[in-house]
Amino acid sequence: MTVLALIAIDGPGGSGKSTVARAVAARLGLAHLDTGAMYRAVAYAALRHNLDPGDGAALGQLAGRMSLEVGERVVVDGEDATAAIRGPDVTRVVSQVSAHPEVRAEMVRRQRAWAEGHGGGVVEGRDIGTVVFPHADLKVFLTASDEERARRRAADLGTADRGRVAAELAVRDRLDSTRAVSPLAVADGALVIDTTARPVDDVVEEVVAKL
Ligand code: DC
């Protein structure tokens, strides 16, 4: 198997990770993996099975046995959950579900297997450069102002209630950045880019130029 580049892109919600990761992958002909969608899929399956989002052991078992495809569509145990994983119910519990070490261990295992199977790729998330692929060819950390992140997220969700979106993002930021296991953090040697006032193409250029 040809070994291609592995690029890790981390950052908080609304920092531009997904847009930039997709564009970089398309530009370089690499596969793209959205690991946030994987944690959302576990949260979705937990809600379907009425599991307690605080029960790490049960959630770890669920994560181990569920079938999960993450690509253009997100398919959980044979069911298309692409839209549902972005909904308010999943968004409310995903930070709690993803904080459990049992869940993370299983997702990290799947993420490494994915990269192995694809010979590399562009992988986006919160702990990709710090924990999952600390030896990635390139590590990127994206940021943006709180106002801009809320504006983007509200536009994605098609809501005018930017205040509520900003409050939800702030709660998730705090949980994701302060959890004991693999908190959101800038990896050693990461290229840090503030995307606030920058066109996507410009950010993609900066990333690709660093390879
Ligand atoms: O990128 P996103 O907003 O779709 O991610 C959803 C949640 O998943 C986020 O609040 C934290 C968690 N997550 C994580 O813990 N580790 C990752 N590598 C990716 C996401």
C-alpha cells in the first residue's frame, strides 16, 4: 500500500475544520475522516438504546459492537444517521459521551485502522494531532473568534438565534477543553491558523504550502 500524507486538523466547533479538511483532502487527492461525526454517532446510538450518557462502561461496549460508516453519509448499525447526528439531541450529549476513556479508546482504534486502510488521509477532530496521530506529517490547529464561530454554526443550522448557538458552543468548548482524557489542545509543532476573516481558499493554501 502506498503511504500518502497524514494531516491532522484540530480545533473547536465553528473554527472551519470540516470545510478546510474537506478542501485540503480534495486538493491533495486524500481521503477525509470527520472524527466528530464518529463521536456523534456513538451519542446517537446511545440515545437509541436509552443508555445513560454518564455510563462509560456501557457506552464503551456499545462503541465496540456498533457498526459505523463515516463518509459522505453516516450509517449507524445499517441506518442512515447523517441528519440525526447534527440534531439538538445528539449535540446536547455528545461532549459527555465523548469524555469517557472507554469510548475514546474504541474510536481511536477505529481512526488508526481507517488511516492504515487508506494509507493516510486528512483527519479532523479535537485530539488528532495530540493523541491519535502525534507523528502526523502535518498538524494544524484552527481557531476563530467566538462571534465568528457562532455565526458559522448558526448558518449551518439555519437558525437566526445566534445567542443560543453561542451559549451551546461555549458549554461544549468548556467540556471538550477541560475533560481529563484527550482534551482539546494545540499539539506540539502544530501550525495555528486563525480563520476568522480569511477565505477558505487562503487557509487551504497555507496548509498545503506547509507539507
Ligand atoms: O466536531 P464536532 O463538533 O462535530 O464534534 C462533536 C463532539 O465530539 C465535540 O463536542 C467533542 C467530540 N470530539 C472529540 O471528543 N474528539 C474528537 N476527535 C472529535 C470530536
